[in-house]
Amino acid sequence: MRIEILGDITQVETFASGRGIREMARLQKAYGRGNWRKRKGVAEVRLADGRVRLAEIHWYEASGIGRKEYKIKRFLD
């Protein structure tokens, strides 16, 4: 699902890091070595069909690499 994040992401939490990330080998191969963390937060998103919804989103993040692979986990509105 293609999404566009509108505005800032709020209520950001880290819920996995280091060995707690099952996808670590794939992330390092695709984007490079780094201090990877799996994070979640709340943001307004624009869906592919143009609708704007409030959603909980998850992504991977590493210092020097940035945020990668956003995905919607659930809608909050």
C-alpha cells in the first residue's frame, strides 16, 4: 500500500532494537550497517485513493541512514 505521511509523526516509541529485530540481516544488506531500531508512531496519512486517515505506522530507522519501510498497522479514526 503506497502512503504519504502528512505532517509530523507523534507518540513515537522504539519497541525493538539490535537482536530484537528479526529482519536485521535483510536491513543491513539493503541499506547498510547501522544501529537499527524498529519504531512506531501516529500520523495522518494519504492513501493511494486520496483519502486522509489517522493511522499507527511502523518503520525501521538507523542513525546516518534514516527511516525506511513505512507501513500502516491500523487506522485510528
